Amino acid sequence: MATGKEKDPTQPIRLKASRYPGVDEGTACTQSSFKTGKKAFLYVGMQGGRYKTMFKLEKSIPEAAKLAKKEPNCFEVGIGGWVTARFTADEPMPKKLWEKWLDESYKLSHAAAAGKKSTKKTSEKKKTTKRKTTTKRATKKTKRKSSVSR
């Protein structure tokens, strides 16, 4: 159980997360959240006397599911690709594992955020094109009416 006196094993995770390009750190409930382009890729904090991290995964889901089956008190695969890991300072999450999951989580969220931005630009272009088309149609109708009334 965490006493607050031991070294925080989430510190290296937080540090690495904060060093990715375009990352914003905030708070969600009682946990720290790390986002890129408004897309979260990591939640980290304390819960029930243990440390907790949540990663957004895709390729590593099968690995996480195996760990969850083997150690259900430590790992959980949730909906939408979110994987939760719980650990203590005495038994921290293995560095090789959290680094892999953190990289994957960041890349997924960063790509999703970048895709959303390009979708927004595309929809803005469609709106502009639609406005121009509507304006052209209105102008043609006005010309037709004025030629009919002559």
C-alpha cells in the first residue's frame, strides 16, 4: 500500500509522456491526464492505495489481455482500447512494458488528433464550396427572373 513516503514509480512515466511533441498535461478527476491535440493517451495517478495508469492501445491489446487473465488485479482491458495497469512502489510496472505501451498510446492518439484536424479542414472546404455553389445558383436564378420580366 502506498504511504506517500516511497518513491513515486509513475514519475518516469509522467516525464516521458510530457516530452512527446505537442503534449498538454491536465487533470481528470484525481488523475493526471496527458493529451495530444485534445486526444488523451495517458491517465496516471493513485487509486485505492495503488498507482494506476491507463493507456490507449491497439496492437498491444492481445498482450494486455493475456496479462489481465494472468494478473486480473493488476491489468484490465476496457472498452475502446483503454488498458489499465495497477501497481505499487514495491512492485512497479515493468519499464519495458510501460515504455512500449506509452509509445503506442501516444502514436495512436496523435494520429487520431491529426486525422480529426484534417477532417475539420475538409469539412470547412466543403462548406466553402457549398456556399459558393449556392451563391452561384442564386445569382443564376436572379438573372433568369430578370430576363423573364423584361
